[in-house]
Amino acid sequence: MGKTLETIDRFTGCMLGGAIGDALGYPAEFMSADEIIKTYGRKGITAPKLDKEKGYALISDDTQMTLFTAEGIIWADRLGGKTEISSYTSYVFYSYQRWLYTQEKMLASREYSHILGKESFPSRLMLAEELFEKRAPGNTCLEALRQAADHNYGKLTNKINDSKGCGGVMRVAPAGLYFHRDSERAFRMAAEFAAITHTHPTGYLAAGVLGAMIAELVCGADLEEALDVAVYILKSYDGCMETFRALDHARALESSDTPPLEAVKRLGQGWVAEEALAIAVYCALCHSENAENALLLSVNHSGDSDSTGSICGNIIGAYLGAAAIPKKWVKKTELTDVVKDTAQTLHACAFAAEQNISD
């Protein structure tokens, strides 16, 4: 079994770790490994790069959408506590429409205008100016949300595209946190949240794996145990083989004598879901007792460094807890107060939900 930690430590560690990994990788998102070394020096990325204007390391759309995922779950939780009719996926979709508004000052349809009104669920995120800045938002996410009038968004049973980009998996860690008492449900909800915009099976099943892993880690499993459970659930879904093979490759490389940077290179660049997940899992397994080393390995490669950093941070943060995330980096990264507050609110909702079930 894993380390004994309070669940609040794991919630906060997961969300903070994701934000820090995102901030580490964001400036290098479109760089090759050679360009990273040329820009950062022989050791590559060793710390978050501060924005000259803001004085903080910037988060990308990965953390933006993770925060909106969490707020959508909280929104559904609060409504469900009063009416018992909440649909988590529906309110995560509404929350993503709010994110779309921050990026493009539009919603998919006027029928959703109520989500911006004073009578709607209050959003702390809509008060944060930084979340209205465009930080390389994914085209698939934007297009899917723009086209989602009449609640015609992606579902496991409603294919809207054939995208398996990593934009689905990089944002769903909050599903694993909130549904941590039921890993199969955590898997299913994470997959549903990803399918809102990405309906290739690999696009949402990789997200399901992350959700189930986070759920297991919150409950005290170690990384290998968490991965075992997630893969077992994965294999019960049609279309699972791409994700399964990528994770199997990551495990084989971790147990081999392949140099870590070479291993990451062999796993791909992280633009697609199974590669981003496999790289993140490999880096967490490779440095399971050191969040700093895991995060640095996860961003020093050609490709989608912010997404692999974000996913790795979610995993290692849920496993090692908030204290393991370097404080020197947390202080230098923007919106960490919002990230921590969101994690704590999500934890309070999850705990209250558990109490209601036990009662």
C-alpha cells in the first residue's frame, strides 16, 4: 500500500502537482528536446520559467480546464444536495461552456446564457482575470464546445469527432478525487467528462485510467496498485487496446535499463491521449518518491510538455501529497491560491457526499 496521508493532502497535492507540472512545461510545449536544451541549458528545464510581465510562471489551458472540471463537479454536487436530480456530466459541460466564454466571449447557444446570470451557481473562476487569457487552448476542445447547441455534446454514446488528443485526459483528475471511493465510477465519470469534447475511445478511455488511478491513490494505494486497478477496469471497455499497449510499454520501460530520457522519447510526444498518459505514468513510476524529479522528467522532451507535466503532477501529487510539491515552485506559479481553494472545496463536497451515503 501507499503512504498514509490525509485525503485533503492528496486532493491538494493532485491539483497543485498538476498546476506546477503544467507551468513547468507550458513555455516548452512546442519545443523539441534539442530546443529545450538550447533554451534552458544542458540540464534542460530545472524550474518554472517566470513570465517577465507577471512575475509568475504561467499555467496553460490544461490547468484552466482542470479547474473548470472541478467547479462543474462542485456545481452538480451542490445542486444534487438540494434537488437530488443533478447530472455531473451536464454540469461539467456547463462549466466548460463557462471556460469557452472566458476564451471567446461566446457560448455555444443563447440557451446556455443562464449559466452566466446572477441566479446561476456562483463561480470563483469567472472572477479570476488570468483565466480569461488564452493559453494555447486546444482546437478540438474549442470546436466541440462551440458546436454543442441543444446539449449535443460528446458522450460515450454520441460520437461528435474522432479525436484522441490529450485535451480530454489532461483535465479530468478532479473526477478521480471526488469519486475516490468507487474507482469504477471514477473511471466512468472521467471518461464521460473527456468525451464531452473527445469521442475517439482512446481519447476518453485514457482519461478513465487517470480518473481510476487518482481514486486509488487517494485511498492509499501505491502507484503500481493504482495502475493495476485502472488497467483492469480499462480492459472491460471496447476500444481499450491502444491505451493498454501504451501503458504496458511504459511499465516495460520503467523496469528496463533504458535511460529515462530515452524511455520518454520512445513513448511518444504526448499530443495524443495514450502517449500523454503513458509518459506521465512512466515518469511517476520512475521517480515515485521524488515529485520534483518526476515532474522535471515529464516536461523535458519533444512534444506536449505541459500536458505530460500536468498529468504526471496529478498522479505524483495524489500519491505523495501536497507537501511533496516543491514550495519554491508553488510560490512562483500563478493562481495556486485558486488551485488550493478549489481542491479544498472539492474535498469538502466529497466528504459531505460520503457522509450522506453512510447516513
